[in-house]
Amino acid sequence: MSKYKPLSDRLSQHAADRWSASFAELEEVLGFPLPKSAREQNAWWRGGEKPHHSAWTEPGWRVLDLDREAETVVFGRDQDATAASAASAAGLPAPTAPEAKPTQAAKRVLPAAVVGGAAALLAGGVAVLAGFLARRKGEPWR
């Protein structure tokens, strides 16, 4: 059993989707002081396979905001992890993110950009050709 289990239990029982806590509140929940690295390094609060990190990721939470100067952290439910955990408990495959589909606006903008780019290339080519032909005739190119 991890010494960070009280934090896992606290987050598992939290009704809201966010929990803003001071470091002092976390220490009260844990029953011991946070390590020096929690106060000095953002990395302590980010990813990894450390027991303290698992304390919030296993129950489906993640760190949304951290202010080490004010000694506060905001945890939020990780909707993807929560859905995967619920599916697993029900014996179902984990849900996958829906495939991104272009919006109607994107469908209109892309062809317009292609046509505009092609027109610009064509105009540039015509200008270069006109300059070349003008020089061949000995006329100054404008």
C-alpha cells in the first residue's frame, strides 16, 4: 500500500470534477509533509510512474494547475481516464476518441486556399515570363 493512498481515497470520494487544494490541505489528507521537491519542482506534479503521481491518476484525476509560490494545486477529473475506468469495470473495451472530421467552414476554406495559391503561382509565372520576353526584345522590364 502506498503512503499516498489517502490522497487516492480523497479524490475517489470527491463529488465535483475539480478540487483546489493548498499544500497544507494535501498534507492534512496525507498525514505527512509533502517532499521538498513538490515545493521546488514542477516535475514532481507531472507524469511518471511514481507512487505520488499514481495517487491521482489511478482514480482518474490529473493536475490542471499548479502555483508553487502560493502552494496550491488544482486537480481535475481526467474524462478519458474516467471513461476508460468505467468501461473496464463493466467489462467493456475502453472508449476511443471520435475521429476528427472537418467542419463545413474548413471544407470551404481549403479549396479556396488551394485556388488562391494556384492563382498566385500562375501570376508570378506570368510576370517572370513577361520579364524574360521583354528582355529578349531589348525593352526594359517594368
